[in-house]
Amino acid sequence: MAKIRQDREFPLAVAEWGWRFHHFGIPTTAPVPGETYIPHLKIHVAGFETSPYGAQWMRFDPDCPVHDLVRTVPHAAFVVDNLDEAIAGKTLLGEPNSPSAGLRVAMIVHGGVPIELMEFRNAEDVTREKQAIKAKI
């Protein structure tokens, strides 16, 4: 039987697994001032850069490949040290992807709620990734 968490205790993801809160994503269908477009994911995002609480609004193009659950239900995002280890045995909502250089993300589902897991790569990996992108242009 699983241990019952007390009010003062942090969830296992934080207390034992070492995950760190990063932001929460809020799906919207209305444009939000200051949106940034991520063309390869077909998502418009806003608020992350300025929200002191980590709020990020997300608006999706009609042909966006993101899972419907992510498009309709808010999600919490956590930074993990190793994305592959963190997603092992979890139900994925699509394949891991890279929304920007130096970042790999995956969406999992827990109890009908999407959870985003994020792995930031080290500076050397980011430099190699940017060079590979420039070589393709």
C-alpha cells in the first residue's frame, strides 16, 4: 500500500526523485499578448518569461501534433536530471522532443493529467546541437 502524504510533505517527485518545479502550462484558444511561436511544434506560448509563478499560456495550431490531453488540460512541468530514466515505465503522450536548443522534453500522463518532464543539456551539448542546426540551413 502506498504511503499517504501529509499536508506538510512534498510529493515524491520532489522529495525523493529530485524533480524540480519549472512551470505550469495553461491551454488557451485565444491569442495572448507577447506570444512566441514555436513553428516545428505549431504552438504559441506566452507568459513564461515574465510570470513570477511560472505560468505559461499555450495556444495550438489546428494541425499541431501535440496530444489532445495537453491541448485541453493544464500541466505541471518538472526539470529532471535524466529524461530517459524519468520516463521509464511511464505512459508517454507522444515522443520526446526538443522545443529549443539544449532542451529535451516528454509529456507523461498521471491520473488523466499531463505532466511535462524537462532535461536541460550541458553547454557543450547545446553548442553541438546549434552547430548541427546551422549546418542544415
